[in-house]
Amino acid sequence: MTSEQTTSKSAFWEGYRDCAPFILVAAPFGLMFGVAATELGLSLIQTMTMTVLVIAGAAQFTALILLEEHAPTLIILATALAVNLRMAMYSAALVPYLGKARGRTKLLLAYFNVDQTFGVASVRLPVELQWTVAQRSAYFIGGGLAITPFWILSTYLGAAFGAAIPPEFSLDFAMPICFIAIIAPALRTLPHVLAAVTSVVAALALSWIPFSLGLLIAAAIAMVVGAQAELWLERRKS
């Protein structure tokens, strides 16, 4: 379908379709979180409240790990917030395409601004230059509605019935597969690749730091490396 033929409704369903494959990893990811949260002692209400309000699997798992390590509350909150700071970078990258959306629409866009929706939008929106803000917003919201209900439902099933899941049905494959599927298409330039490689190497090298703080340091180092690579390329071009 060409940009001229696209309506807000069709853009919505295109966003839904583009994000739908992530359901295959979001569902076991949610199940795994529900199981882990209840095994750690969280009630069903506490687990579902975290899922609905935080709606960020990486930050939620980080908080669980730190709770299990009996980390101070301040460390748990600061680390979970730092993990979710990537959402601020996502938001900044989406401003040229969604920044002029209406106030109420922005609330929905902010809520659905997760790894999967950003991953597909960062690939699709830059090539749909003729789309209106309404069409772009509909596309993004469609992607969010493809993922979010399954994330919440699967978390509930994991929390409520996780004890019945056989141990041989290992669910921990979901998290790495999900992030590989999101990140791989984004590695289009040398700075992106250098930042990704740096983050992996630094995270492994700093894994000895308590409370998973090495991940935050690795992320900061990777961002610096990526930014410096961008500046180096710009200097070469000029």
C-alpha cells in the first residue's frame, strides 16, 4: 500500500501486523516474569500492578533480581530507572515523527513506547515520509496494542498458574531472543555496531560488580563509544 493510500485505520493495522511476530517472545517473557515474581514472594496483585504500571520487562526483571539480592530500596529504584532510561532515548528518536501528536494521543504513545514498538517504528516511520502525524501515531498505537495485552495476560497466567508449568518447559529463552530481534535490524551503521559490541564486552567484564551495577556502567561506556564514533565519521565526511 502506498503512502497516499494509507489511512489512519490502515496504518493502525500495519503497526499491529508489524509488531505481531513479537507476541511469540512476549508471551513466554511475560510468563517467565509472572512465575519469577510469585516465586520471590510477590502477590498476584503486586505482580500485576508492576506489570501494568512499569510495562518494561528488563526493568521489572532487574528489580526482581535486586530484591532477591536484598539490595537497598534506593539501589533497586535507581537501577530500574536507569535501565528504563533507554525509553528517553527512544522518545528523543521519535520526536521528528510523533512530536506533534495531540496531548491525549501522546499519553498513549508514551505508554506504548516499549522495545518492540520502537524497534518496528524506527525502521518504518523514516521511510513513510508522506504519512501524517495521525497516521504515524495510529501505526505506533497499533503496534502497542499488538504486544501489551499479551504481555499483561501472559504475566497473569504465569503468576496465577506458574507452579503448574513443567520445569522442562524452560522459558528463559524468550528474553535474549526478543532483544536480538529488536536490536539486529538497528545495527545499520558502524557507530551502532561499535556501541553494541562495547556494551556486551563491558557488561561481561564488569559482571563482578554487585547489584548488577556493571550493566549501567557498560551502557554508559557503550553510549560514549557510539557517540565518539558518530563524531569521528562526521569529521571524516567534512
